[in-house]
Amino acid sequence: MKEQIKRYCNSIGIENIGFIECRRFDELYDFYDYRKNNKLENEFEESDIEKRINPKWYMSEGKTIISIAFPYLWVDNYIENGFSKYTKGLDYHRVVKKYLDEICRLISENGGKAISFVDSNTLPERYIAYLAGIGFVGKNNMIITKDYGSYVFLGEIITDLTLFDKDKRVFNEIEKFKECGQCDICYKECPTKSINEIKKNPNICSSYITQKKDLSDIEIKLLKGKIFGCDICQNKCPYNEDVKFSNIGEFKPLDFMEESNCEIYAGINNKAFKENILITSCGWRGKNIIKRNAIIRLHNEGRDIKKYKGDSPYLNDYIERLNK
């Protein structure tokens, strides 16, 4: 079964796949408890620690977690228009889910049960990938793979089949950052200092700020031209130099997402949004978040944004705040 799964993954251009035991990750409890007590959780995180450390609440009879990294970098010269590289192709949630569900089908045909996960779940995905040998956790808090750097999406499958190997890494080695060594480029380059030597605070991460529904005046300034997501710590990471490109066709950048004219995003209507952005991984946050961030970018460039006032009280409020 393991070889069948590996062959299928290789056939679609996926090389990073690992199998670990489906078990409680009690070693993570103190980490999550510290985050909760120090208000480092954000609105997208599961607040119930038990659900985060016990994958068996998804499948009580689960024996193996399969971790798979899906590379998404297609070219090395993406247009810098405020959108992170990961948003440029089709929505990875749907793309990755499609491939994971095909593996679940293979498992089912061999008499097993399986369920798949992409992003929106309580699993400690990066930790699972780390234990499975997919890559190491860098100082920028990302999984970094040998061939594709950090330009990967993670997906998981829980199955009741016994396919797991011995963990390839251990918990207490993570924060030694052996692979990063003395390099601290990501600390220096992070525009909001969300990552630093003392602690990591995702609540001031530029990528997170672009996705928030309500922004303070300080957060508006911290956007620094970003419309959705942030690639700065990835762009500067030495492990992302000379990486392989993805063979997964769905992640090829869409023409609309490579537009350099920010006014197109600031003035986008419902039809254009549904046809061009809703099909990407940033579409879930809604049209007004994209428009708001694009309008803020235009304002920072010294452009007139009054023409974007209209029927949306939400957007009008930001335009008035920016023009004070």
C-alpha cells in the first residue's frame, strides 16, 4: 500500500511524502498552552488544545498519518503586485484535496478507511511534516524541504491502516534550528518583526494582517503594499535559492493574478471577482478585503482613492480614514 501511494504521488510530481503513527502529541501541550496564556493565538486557530494534540478525535481507529508536501513554485519571476506567490494559481485547498482524495480512494480499495485534510483542520501540520521527514522547521516557522524549499502546501491523510515508520525527527530538536545555523536573514527582513530571536507572534505577521477583517491604523501602515499574503521571509531564505519548480499544472500563475496595475483589484466588481479571484486561495476572504488592501496600496503610492467610494460603508470607512 505504501508503495502504491508513493508511486501515485511520484506520478503527479510529488516527492515529499512521509508516514507517522497517529497518536496524541502530548509533547506539544506546553507550547500551545504558552501561546494561549500569552495571547499569541489568532482567530484562525483552534482554541481547544485537546483537539490540536489528539488527531484521533477525527478517526478513533486511526493508526497512520500520511504527510505530503505539494510544491507550488512555478517560475522565479512572479510579478510583484501585492499578492503572495501561493495565491497566484488555483485554490490549493481544492487542488490538494482532489489529489488526497484519490489516495483515500486507493486506500479504500485496499480495505482501509481514510480521511483527508488541507489547511482548515486542527492537526499540527508542520510538526507532523517535521516528524515524517518532509523537511525541517526553519527560523521563519515554515517547513523547508530539500528540493522545493518552503514553497510547498501541506496535506494529510489519516488511515486505519498500519503504514507508519519510526519518527524521523524529535520534538526537542526543533528550536535548535540546526539547519539554519547562524543565519538570521528572516529575522532581519521580517517587516513587522513577527519572527525574531525572542518569540514568534503571528498576530503581527504581514500575511495575517492582510487577511484580517478589521485593521487598526498601525496595521494599515504595516501592510506596506501587500494585498494578500507575504513572501518576504521566503524570498530571502538561502534554502529557497535554486529550488525545483512544481509540475502541478493547477498552480501555474493565472494571468489575472499577475496584473501589475493595482487599480484592477481596487475596483474589481462581483463578476470579475467570482471569475478570477474566487477560484484562488485568497478568494475565500471575500471581495472587500482584496479591494481594501489594494486601495491602501494605491494610497501609499500617492494615488487618488476617493473614486473608490461607493455603496460599501466598510470600504468607505477605510477611504475616509486614509484621507484624514
